[in-house]
Amino acid sequence: MGNGTGIGRVRGLGSARHGAHHWLAQRYTAVGNLLLVLWLIFSLLTLPGLDYESVVLWIANPLVAVPMMLMIVSIFWHLRLGMQVMLEDYVHDKGLAFFSILLLNFYAFGDAAAGVFAIAKIAFTGVVE
Amino acid sequence: MARTNSRPLSPHLTIWKWGPAMAISILHRVTGNGLATVGALGLVWWLMAAAIGPEAYATFITCATSPFGYLVMIGITWAFFQHLFSGLRHFVLDMGAGYELRTNKSWSIAVVVASVLVTALVWLYIFGKAF
């Protein structure tokens, strides 16, 4: 790291003006989770039944499918950010840290895609005989 | 940051005892990562089973309503409310409030009590409706 010029002094110390982004996104998605997961719990408790047909017919309703998709995005975004912090704290080996963040991204994006796809399939095809 | 052994360390860093705020902080991380793995996978399994069809859904229900399944679901419920109330505490702390020792201690205890209480209420409601 140089110390002659301004850029030389800050190089390698992290990105400029992006430091708060992770922190803010963690809070935005926390509020999203707060509202959407409470909605899911309340809905599950008040549904007439949790059998296959009741659940599929309920999710197929656009007013349920859309918030459910938003919930999946909010949950997996939030857990990706949170688990990243945990890994950064405990995985000290550089190579292992890279590999664990890679796996975390595969996990978060893969599961989020599976969740959104499942909701879409239920919404578009309904009850399967 | 590289730390050389020749530099002095603050002696107080190794002298501490358990306190509610510390327990809450650790529980926040533990419950968060529990929800991120067990909770998230359970949720996606439930949605995928419903998307695949009646047989896959029946398999999910059989696992979920086994004694172990109930144990996991009750655990997830507690972890969710613990993380939720602890998260609300973090929002207050983010605003720069609630750092006074007594206030911080009482809110930390309130978080644990609230999460256990709400979990109990939710499951009493579920079992009350089922049996």
C-alpha cells in the first residue's frame, strides 16, 4: 500500500461508498421477513386444513402466491447476508472462506429458485390428481 | 489485522461473566443460522412437496407430524420468535437507544421471555385445535 497519493492510501481498505449496503439490505430484508413470515404463520394457523388440496388451493390464489414469492426472496436474501457474516467471522483460511461463500451462494440462490418455482407451478397448474 | 505477541493486550478481555445481553447476542446468531438451514429447507421442502403432487405432500406430512417432526417445528417456531424479538431489539440499538446497563439487561430478559411465551401460545393453539 502506497502513501504518496490519496488513492494509494485508501487502496485495499475496502470499497468506497458501499460499506453500508450490506448492513442496510440486512435491515430491509429483516422488515420484509417480519411482515411476510408473520403473515405465513397467521395464515397457517387460521387455514381450515393443511391437507394437500387446501394448501394448494390456498397458494394458487394470486393474493397468496405473490406475497409467498416475495417472502422466499426476502428470506433467502436475508439468510445469505447473515450467514456470510457468520462465515467471515469463523472461517479464517482464505481459500476455505472463498469456498464456503461460494457454497452459501449456491445454497441461497438454488433454494430461492426452488421455492419460487414451486409457488409458480402451484399457482399455474393447481391441484395435481 | 496481524497482532504480534510482543504487544500488550488489555487484561479485561479475558475477564467476563455471562450476562443476558451476551446470551441474547449469541442466541441471535444461533437461531438465525438454525432458521437459515433447518427452517429454510423445511419451508422449501413443504412448497416443493405441494408443487410435485399428493404423494410427495403425504410424505412431507408423515415426516412433519412424527414426534421428531413436531420437535423440529416447535424448535423452528421458538428460533423464529427469538430471532424476531432479538431483531427488534437490534433495531432499537441501531437507533442508539437502550444501551443503559439496566435497560439493556431488562430488554434482553424480555426478549427471551417473549419468545418462549409466544412459542407456547402458538403450539397450545395448534394442539388445542387438533385434540
